[in-house]
Amino acid sequence: MTDVMSRADRWHRPLVLLSAAAVVLAVVTAVGVFADPRLLTGVPIWLKPFKFSVSFVLDGLTLAWMLAQLPRRSRVAGWAVGVVVTVAVVEMVVIVGRVLRGTASHFNETTPLNAALWQVMGAAITVLFVAHVVVAIVLLVRRAKDRATTWAVGLGLGLC
């Protein structure tokens, strides 16, 4: 634990900010799950943004920790993580915007706007995936300070 905290000052700030914003959004959407009686496809309308918020908290903090394990900063990884942050924000804006409009965010092509937003989300997830792979490759090439982290990244990339 001390090792994690000693490197906390090296954590990628935009990722930490994304995670903090996602925590706030997770709390807001959790309240929405119980306070808003609307259902969409049989589930509370705020459930999807809640799940995505929690996912981005975990993803952001994990990536920030992983980057802190590098012996020195990487411009390529920093650029890729900047893409991750940008795409995560776009995804959340679309998903929350759809909830506010009372429509489904995924597989919704009922209007030209909905179809365009679904295409944006589809492209965004592809970009998000590629950016994660770039970060993983940088972590494998640069090799973290300990073998366990290097193995964890390699196995995670293999599962990917």
C-alpha cells in the first residue's frame, strides 16, 4: 500500500479527475435509480449510466495506477490515455443525455439523431479499445518496476 501511495503523485491527473467525476456521477445516478420511477426496457432508466460511471471509476484509477508503475513517463501512453479520457466523457454525455431524453442509448436508431449518436458510441468504443491496447503495449515494452505488474498487464492484454 505504501508503494501505491508513494507513487500517487505520478498518477495521470486527467484520469484521476475523470474518476472523481465518475464517482460523483455514480452517486447522482444511484439516487436516480431509486428516485426516478421511469423504466426503460424493463429496468430503471438511470441504471445504465450508473454502471458506466462505476466502470469508468475503476478503469480510470486502474490506468492511472498502471502508468505510475512505469520507470519514466511515456508520451505515447499519455496521448493514448488522453484519448481514453476524452472518449469516456463523450460516452457519458451521450448516455446521460439519452436518459434525460428518456430514450435508450444503445442500439437506438429510431430517428436520424439517435442513429447518429449510436454510431458515435460505436466508433468511440473502438477508439477506447485501441487506446487501451496502446497503453498496454507501452507498459509491456517499458516494463514496470516489478514482474507481477508486467505479468498482470501481459495477461490482461492477452485476455483483451
